[in-house]
Amino acid sequence: MPLSPALPLPNDNVNFTFGQATIQGWAVFYKSQHSMAFVKPKCVVPGHVLVMPVKSTKRILDMQPEELADLFLTSQRVQRGMELFHGVSSSMIAVQDGPDAGQSIQHVHVHIMPRRSKDFEENDEIYEELNTHDKGPAVHWRTKEEMKMEAEELRQFFKSLI
């Protein structure tokens, strides 16, 4: 099966439902037939992005085969691009499918996290950070301007890969 072809990106003013949250069009840097990749306000590691199905879907078990295939082919393309963009050769890919698995946003999504040697003292510490990175009063959220700048850089980079 070929890689998910890139489709035109959404208008900056378009909003997408992401479980109980909203993703603004300007945050999206890659879009395929059934999926899209976007920047997030709080990253576990530099370059941490999400890929989600465009259709509101709570669990992987709720997805149609073509939607699931597109989600993971898009995730693979985004992983490859993020590794090139950040100059790394490894990534952590994570899906928390359901609340008991740590899913806090009620919408299927794939975490793509470029990894660097020793970015955590103990490699498995990333799992705890993933579970807590966006919770609590001490969280430093990125500004809209920071996110827009990253999304635009990634849009241009992914365009150059096609």
C-alpha cells in the first residue's frame, strides 16, 4: 500500500474536533485522506507531534480498515519527516487507546516523538513524562505564536519532501 498522499492543508481559520478539545487549522502541517498531523501546546520532547483521524473516533476499534491504514501510513510518513527535520534516527510512537491506557483526549491519536541519545536519564522515564507532561499547575504551555511558527516550518519542510 502506498504512503498516504498529502492533501491541501486546511485554512488557518478552520477548526477540527479533537475529543473534548479543538485543533485550529494553522496547527496542522500535514493532511492525508483520513488523517492529519499537528503541533501541540506541550511537548514531551522537542518535535513531539500528534497524528489523528479527521473523523471523530474514540478508539482504534471504532475505525474502518481504510481509516486505520491511512492513520498509520500517515504516522509513518510524519515519523520519517520529523526524524529528518530534527536530525535524529529514532522515535517513540505511542497510542493510548482508552482511558485505562492513559488516553486523556477522547479521540484516537498517535504520538510521534523524535528521540535523542540520553534525552531521559532512564529511557522508560518518557512514559511517566507522557502521562504527566500536560497536567498540573506548573505546566509551561507554548504560545500560539510559537506553535504557529513551528507548524509553518513543518508545512514547508513536508512540502519539500513530496
